Amino acid sequence: MLQERFIYFPEKAAVGDVVSDRLVAWPTMEAFRGLIAEPPGNVRGTAIIFHGNAGHAGHRSFYAAPLNRLRLRVILAEYPGYGPREGTRDEQSLVADAQETIELAHCLYGAPVLLIGESLGAGVVAAAGSRERDKIAGLLLITPWDRLEHVAAFHYPWVPVKWLMHDRYDSVTHLAAFDRPVLVVVAECDSIVPARFGEALHHTLNNPKQLKTVEAAEHNDWIEYVDDSWWREAIGFLLAPSQQ
């Protein structure tokens, strides 16, 4: 009960309700795993976005425009049990499914592949990315935590969450040996995943790493505080080693 109430807030929707002229079902309508937005002209690489714990992938269309302008193909990955997809909502299921998405994208499009995770998605990316390290160029972790139990204890200080939670999303452990670029982004005024948890994760990471603080931003409105130059700098850092 704690996990369902605290971690997962899916919104179900039919495939026809989430696709649009700009966001096409990926890889197909029948085998739906998410949405794809292709940039015009020459494609520089592929960015796979794993969204937060609420809603569905179609709600993250705001990623497409700035990343397409940087000539990145954008895949908005969907989780099992979210949007049009059936499946179990737990850490094992989400991470295994993310690995399949990464493998398919790499098979279809080749390198470089970037993983972008927001909130819960950052936990999924940390686990799946560490297991698929050879297929990816870098990680962008937005409003992440170090260990989910710390966030749970922040919200429920009277509950022995460490002993009750089955899903751990322990990004510190998952990324302990990770050696690709990692950019950690925290929101200065985050009341859902306070910035200190993302800062703690950044502290444990190996180089190359970078920490960005989005000033005055909350957990869900950080996108309103960044512009194309911010995205250009972020993607430039993540792709630099793969382009040498």
C-alpha cells in the first residue's frame, strides 16, 4: 500500500489519445513502447526520456522541441501499467522494460544514445543505464534522489520506511561503477525531492560528472526556468566524450 500510494500515480490512456502529428507511436502502434519525435535534417543522436511517477509519456511532449532543435531524435518512453501499456508497476518491471527500450533504440538507430530521467525516471535510468552502459553515451538525471528511502522518510518521518519498502531505487549503488558522463539537475525549491538528495547523489558519482541547480524552481516547473542555451550546454557535456 505504501508503494502504490507513494511511488506510482499512473494515468491510463489509449494509444490514439497520446499520439499526434508530432509524436508518433514507437516503435509501432501495435507494439507501443512510447512516442517518438524526429528532428528535421541530419540526426545527431537519440535521447530517451523516462518520465516521473505521474501521468503518462504523452504529458512530456515539452522535451521534444528543444532536443529536436539540437538535432536529437526524442523517444518518450512509457512504463508498464502507464498510458496504453499493460504490466506490473514495480522496480523490477520498470527497469527490465527500460533495458528493452534502450536495447531496441540502440539496435534501430545506433550510437550515441542518451538517457534522460526525471524524478522516478532518474531512478529507472540509473538502474537500467548501469546495466546497459556500453549502449549509452551519458545520463541526464533531473530532480533525482540518492536512495528512495530517504525521500520516503522525508515525507513520512513517522513510518519505518526502510523496512517496509520493497522498491529501493538505490541510485548510489547502481551508479557506483558508472564511468560515462552524468549530469545531475536539482530544483532549488523542490518540496517533493529536495535538492539535497540529488546533491548527495552527485557527490558519490565518478567523473565525468556535473551538477546544475535550477534556481527558484519547484519539482514540476523546472522546465519553465531553462532555455535553449541551457539545453545546448547540458547535451554538449553529455555528448562530448562520444564525439572525440
